[in-house]
Amino acid sequence: MYNVNCSTFCLLTTEAYGPADRALERLDALLPAHDPIATLATLVEQLRTEEIDFLEGGTEVHEFAGATFDRPAPRGAAWAASLAVAMRPQLFGLGAAPLALAGLMPRSVFRSEPEDPIPALLGSAVATAARWGQDDLETLHRGLEYGQECLAGRYASSHAPAAWTLLLGLGPLTRADLARGLKVTPRTASQIALALEQAGLIAPPTQERPLQPVMPRR
């Protein structure tokens, strides 16, 4: 095993997220903004011209044993731009809402020759991200109503509704995760899991395995 001390780990982490930090700095310099697409287009232009590691390469030609072959060039840092934008929901008038839209800065806008105008590509990405967000919110709303119906009139742990909300929002969690998230004892977390199982909200769990939320079929 490698012995990596804390300072080395922190340095590696900082270097790995360096592109996201730079994209975030540039985005912050453009805020507040009244036109999200125009702001994103300006950010893309800055990253394309001033931050070379964001650009997407084409294909690379390699020669081996007398033969040549093509392979994709290393990816750019579109992920870092998307992460930066997702951390600033106020760009879309969402204030401090705990809603982060993913996929707002697709790799296509960082290609050397984009297939379509960059504003059009960004507009399409934002529309897709909004649909994903709407689907997630609708699923969450249905899940909350379903949980209330299953727990209504049933003797269950008082923490069961909060636990169900955590499972809906975060996905499968262990009893230890529930105990930490709800600030309860391990014994109480086990009681919560039993209550959710009896209500049919989670699959029958095995010890120390994540609790799997069960949603009704549409």
C-alpha cells in the first residue's frame, strides 16, 4: 500500500479540481447575469481561448509495428465547467435552492469545430438539464406522497418519514448512514429500518447492507 500523508492528498485533490476552481472563478466574475445562455457562452469562449485544458481534441494517429491506427485524443475538462455552473444555481434565478442542474456544459461546446453554434448547443443542454430536473422533482414528489400513504395510521418510528425522505433524496443507505444522518443511535436506526420494511417502503434488508427504497410501479 502507498503511504500518502494528508498534505500530499490535499495537494493531489487541489490539482485534480484545479480546472473546476478556475472555471468557477471566471463564472463568478460574470455574475450577476440576466441572460444565462449568453453568460454561459461568454464563459465557454473564455475557457476555449484562455484555458487550453478545456479543449476537446479530435483523433490521434499512432504508429505501431508498421501499422497506423486512430484513437480518440484525451478528453478536455468539460466536466469541470459543468461542476462550476452547477455550483451557481443563482445563474438561473434559483437563489440558494438545493437544486443543481447537471450536464449544462457539454463536451460538444469545447470541440475545435463545434457542429452547431455554441449558444444553440448550450440552449439544448440547458433544456435537457431542466427536463431531468423536472423528472427528478416529480419522482421525489410521488415518492413523498407514497411514503405518507404507507406510513399513515401505522405504528412506526417517529423518524421513519425523515428516513424515507433521506432514502428518496440520496438513494440506498445503511443503518449506520441513517444513524449519522438523523443523529440517532444505531438501535433506533435499526427500528427505523424495521418500520420502513413493514410499511413496504424498502426491500427486506440484510444486516449491514444498504436499505433499498421501493417505489410503486407507474
